[in-house]
Amino acid sequence: MVVTVVSCCRHHHQFLSSFEIENRIPRKRMMSSICCSSPAFNPVVRPELSIRVGTQLIPHPKKAAKGGEDAFFVSSYNGGVIAVADGVSGWAEKDVDPAQFSRELMRKASSLVEDEEVNYDPRILVRKAHAATSSTGSATVIISMLDNNGILKVANVGDCGLRVIRKGQIIFSTFPQEHYFDCPYQLSSEAVSQTYLDATVTSIDSMKGDIIVMGSDGLFDNVFDHEILSTIAKHKDVTETAKVLADLAYKHSVDFYFDSPYSIEARTRGFDVPWWKKVLGQKLTGGKMDDITVIVGEVVIN
């Protein structure tokens, strides 16, 4: 399947709607931050951080011909920008291609990364990209930006997710925003929808060696956090790690007997097999077949 890449601006933005591309994201050249600890002016130079990125997208088997309904982009601006949007599949019932909204949203976001009004703020980027998107449909979205001071800024609407791993431990996780089970918050072409004001916004002080795992719900509905940690421990290359995680998510998604994060959550919300199957010792199991987008980033010193 062909990777769709749209380059814009001199800082090499990449918009992708299918499959893997590895990108080492160099930081925009800027003056080092200097702190003065005494009148003698002993400079303390903060190292410049950036994100080395690997990506992988596996479409839902029934949507593979068109590349699925997820979209994402990677930008080299500043310390690096990564984003994922997941088109809401329910629009297909209205003869609307759910991929159009998510792809346009990512194209617009990619083109606005350097906008002065955005001011390197992911929530403002969500606002402006949403306002500029004219396609009919809706999507969940997550955007992360590494700034000059090593702060990772995250804005999330819906159930795309992100984990930050440091020294083998998860130090930060996003949580899904939902109206009810399997109905996430979403940006939409409709007048009544969520907006950038509904985004969960977080800042994380990053350091060299931190691993960022971002993805659509196709990843986190099918792969447990402990599986993410063990995969990262075994694979040091970000491109390989992204592929292994996506392949694992796909394997679980088509396994009717795997007790996935999705099936466990469904049972806690009251969805289960009929009572007579429970009498036989059965329960609701299985992964969730979906588009699977995985972005793995390693924070490195330039």
C-alpha cells in the first residue's frame, strides 16, 4: 500500500494515511537556554531534545483497500510534533467516507504547525485545524508537541491514546473521553459536537531516553500496558517497536478467545454473553477489529 506524504513548509511535515515511515525529527535550530547561577556567569546549557520516530498503520481488514480510516502526521518543527486522528466509522451508514474527515483534519493540522496564532500549543492547533476542516464526518484526535524547554504538550479529544515510558515504567497515560461505552468524544462537522475546549491538555517534563507510544484505539483496545512495556524492553529501534506493537494489536484483534482490554471493559459496562452461556462458564472475550495506528517516539539529544 502506498504511503501518502504531503510535504509543506521548510521543516518537513509528513502527513500519512497508511503504513510505516521512519522519521528522525531534528529540532529547529535555536539558541540554547542559559541559566545564571552567580555573578561570575557560569552558563548551564540545557541540551536540545527531539523525537526519533517510527510509525505503523494496519487498516481494518475490511477497509484495507482504501487504507483504513485512521490518519496521522509527523512534523520536524521544533522538538517534534506527532498526531493521530481516527475517523468515526458510523458515518458510513450515511454514505459518508469516515476517512475523509480524519485525513483532512490531519492535513490542516500539519499545515498549521508553524502558524503564529497556534504558538506551538496543541489545543490551539486542534481548534484551528478543526475550523479549517470542511469534510463531513467526525474523528477523535490526539496531538503532542515537544517544545524548546523539553516539555511534551498533549491535547486529546476522544479515545486515541498516549503513554510515556521512563526506565521501564509508565509515568503518564491518557484516559479515554466517552459519552458512553464505545462512543468517544469527537470533533465533528456537525454544529453539536466537542471542540478544542473539551480537550484534555497535559504537559510532561521529558528527558533523554523517554519513550512515547501514541496510537488510535485500535492499539489500546487490543494491547495491554504490560505488553507495551515488554515490547519496548525487547526492541530498541523505534521503527521495529512500532511494527511489533501494531502486529501484536492486529493479532489480538482477530482472536475471538483473547481476553482483551476491550472485552474486559465491555464486561465491566454490562456487555456479556447470554445468561445460559454464563452457566456454561463462558464470558465475552475477543479483541476489537479496527484500524491500528502506532507511533513510537524516543526522546533524544540532538
